[in-house]
Amino acid sequence: MPQYFTIHRKYKLLLCGCLVVSVFLVVIGLFYIHKQRKSHQNIFEIDEYDDDGVYNSRDISVFLDVGLPKRVNPNHFKNNHVSTRMVPKILVNGFRAIHMVDMTPDHTPGQVEDNFYKYLELKEINCLDDRRLGHEHDGGWNVCFSPPLGFTMPCLIYSFGIGDDWGFEDQVSKSHGCQVLAFDPSIHKDDHNRSNLIQFRNLGLGGVNEVTEKGWHLKTLKTHLKDRKHTNATIDYLKFDVEYYEWDCLQSMIWDQSIRNVKQLAFEIHTVEYFKQDMHASKQDYMRMFKLLTQLELMNFKRFNYRKNPFGEFRSTVTGVKRSCCYELFYINMNLVDLKYVLYAS
Ligand SMILES: *[C@@H]1O[C@H](CO)[C@@H](O)[C@H](O)[C@H]1NC(C)=O
Ligand SMILES: *[C@@H]1O[C@H](CO)[C@@H](O)[C@H](O)[C@H]1NC(C)=O
């Protein structure tokens, strides 16, 4: 009998111990949840009056990613147009990308390279409803859906450089009813209609109207628009992935202003390392690429995202830093966005 009692007591003690530990863990857990709630609370607050009332983790992560103050409260932004009923979801960060890097030819090649890549990864604005359509990774394209952007019918999309991948074109036409004009001279397909909304032409985008050595027929954006009677039409989205021709294309579409009616602009840039990893971009190359991108910004195209292409990675022989030859860059034409949809970071 006494033996039985000792064992019983032991169990009792053990049970008490477990109970104390459990209560302790529950208290810690509740405290942690409370703390988490508190730190997120203010992020939700900014959306308090939002009409759609849909919050998703992407919104929040984008928000945190921006490096905005943790306590996000509408008073941190100054904009007289903001009504209490709609809180805009296009945020203009308080800096000019062009002022954030010092790209002068007096710098060493290493400094110029550093500055160029730093510049590529700056976002002057944040679109809180930024969705990648088409494939999630390579082949997808980011679209800003924050009002007043996004696709509502009738919408018009120009897409240059298709390759084998119709993911984006199919999705924007099927899910959003957009008309898509698609072009690619490199896939040797005849003109055809992929669907009642997608038309394909065996033509490409170029800096001048020309036929290349490979027999590709290239036209400038201005000529394409003229041919389709879209000179003054609003283009909801223009994307191009044209394997290094993008620099000449950019130069011509900035010079002739044919992108002025483009709401969202997306393209992949390539440095010379794209062709051969042991080639490297010279100081002049970097200066030219930088100048073209800043000219876009001077036209009021602001970058809302970028994507470094992981397949294009190489190690720079100049700086020893791992870089990528290829970045997708995503812009909004702020000339076509009413200020009431925009919040300015103070
Ligand atoms: C493709 O569709 C367009 C517009 O719907 C039409 O005008 C054109 O004739 C069609 N082309 C072909 C080759 O079916
Ligand atoms: C486009 O708009 C401009 C300026 O409003 C006008 O001068 C021009 O004739 C228009 N072009 C076409 C093709 O409609």
C-alpha cells in the first residue's frame, strides 16, 4: 500500500508540472498572437474604407517590402484628393530613382556597374494590387490592378516576343476579355488568329522599319500603331521581350513619343552578357542603358516592379559580384493616372 501511494504521488506531481507548463505555453502563445495582431493592425487600417475589402497576404507583404513605416496611417501621406471612402493603392515613394545613383562617366567601370544594377532595383512607386499573369516564373508578366489600372473591357494589349509561350496572352484575353495583338518574327509562324481576341502577325518590333539579316520584318511602335489605326488609341498594356533589340526600340518610341498612350509598359532588358557570359558591358553600354531608362522616367513612366531573371546569372569579371543579364521592368504611365488614385509618401 505505501508503495502504491508513492507512485500515485509521483504521477500527481507530474500532472501538476504538465499543467503548469501548458498554462505557461498558452499564455505565451496568446501574448504572441496579440503582439502579431497589433503589428498588423495598422496595415489593415489603411484599407479600412476600401470598397472591395479583400485583403491578401500579397498586399501585406508588398506593404512591408516597401519599407514603409510599420505604423501605416493615412496621415503619413499627404494628398488632398483622398476621400475617406477610397484609399488609393498606388503609392508614390518619396524619392526619384534618378537621384539615388550617381552615374557619371568619371567613375570607375566597377562603380558604374554597381550603380546601374542598383538603379534597376529601385521602385519609385508601389502598386498594392500587383499580379503576375501568365506563368508565375519565367514567361509571366506583372500587371498593376490597383484602380484606375487593371483590365476592363474594351482593353487593348500589344505583345512583342512570344516564343513558345502564350500563357500571358491567353489569360488576359480569356479572363479579362482583352484584345491582344501579338507579334514574333522568330517563331516562323504565318499570320493567324489564335482566338477571336488574339491576332498574331509574323512581324517584330524594331528601332527602325527594316528587314534584318535573318529575314525578320521589324517595324517601329509608331508604324505598328499607324498600321492598326491605333495612333491615338489607349494601349492598356505594352510588353516586349525582343532579345536586346529593346534598347533601339526604347530609343525610337521615346524619341517619336509613340508610347505616350501606353498605360502600363513591361519589357525585358538584356545586357551583352546575355549573348556570351565572357563578354561584358562597357561603361558606355551602361551609360546608354541608364540614359534610356531615365528618359522613360522623365516621360513620367514610373517603375512599380522589376524581376531579376535567375536564368541570366553570371559573375561580373569587373566587380566579382553575381549579376543577371536580364531584368523584367514594369512601369505605369503616371500621366494617365488621375491623382485621386495616388498616395504620396511624405
Ligand atoms: C482574324 O480576326 C480579325 C478580327 O476579328 C478578322 O478581321 C480577320 O479576318 C481574321 N483573320 C483570319 C486570318 O482569320
Ligand atoms: C491623333 O491626335 C492628334 C492630336 O489630337 C491629331 O492631330 C491626329 O490627327 C490624330 N491622328 C489620328 C490618326 O487620328
